[in-house]
Amino acid sequence: MLDKAKELYVKASYLGDPTASYLLGEMYKNGDGVEVDTEKAAFYFLDNINSILKAITADDKNTYPCNKYNDLTH
């Protein structure tokens, strides 16, 4: 089950979803379904921050990553 969660989080993170990046960081920090990897955890936590900053500074307020979730199934 954690493998599927990781797979979907990676896809959502790639699409710019900050929550997915945060959850991946938590997985790698705590070793939930993956080996503990502080470098990957830091990468995903930083990606989380960058995604949030991108979303709040975007001119087009309709670009928030949650609007792209339908792309995950394709």
C-alpha cells in the first residue's frame, strides 16, 4: 500500500503539488515504506516550499497544482 502511495505522491509532486512533496519528505525522513534517506527528505521538503511559493506568486490563480490531479490517471 505504501508503494502505491509513494508512486502517486511522486506523480503529484512532479506536477507541482506541495502536499505530495511534503508527504514524500516525511516518508523518507521516517522510513515509511522506504529506507530512511535524509537527502531525499530534504529534497522533497525544499520542493514543497518551492511549489508553495510558485503557487502563491503565480499570476494565473487557476494554476494551483490540485487542478492537475486528473493527469495522474493518464
